[in-house]
Amino acid sequence: MPRINEIPDIEVHIAENNEKAGGVGEPGLPPLAPALCNAIFDLTGKRIRRLPFHLDEV
């Protein structure tokens, strides 16, 4: 997995609503792994099916 200094900027927008507060947590983090794996697939044609992975195996 890439380190935090190796990923592009992630913009997270919190929409106001009338629901009870439930915490925001880390909403920008979960999409990182599938986005990175899809980018690797676009470049190499190889699907990543398990995490963590090593770039030298791709």
C-alpha cells in the first residue's frame, strides 16, 4: 500500500443534513485501495485481488 505522502490529494466534502451526528471518521481513505488497484489494472491489464500487494509482482 502506498504511504500517505505517495497518494494524490483527496478532497472530502461533508454535506449538512438533519440527521443525528454519527461521526465523520476517515471517509476519504476507503476508496484509495480500489482506485489504486484499478489504476494498476489500466496500466498493466493485471487485476489485483489481494491486499497488501507488491509492485514487483504486478
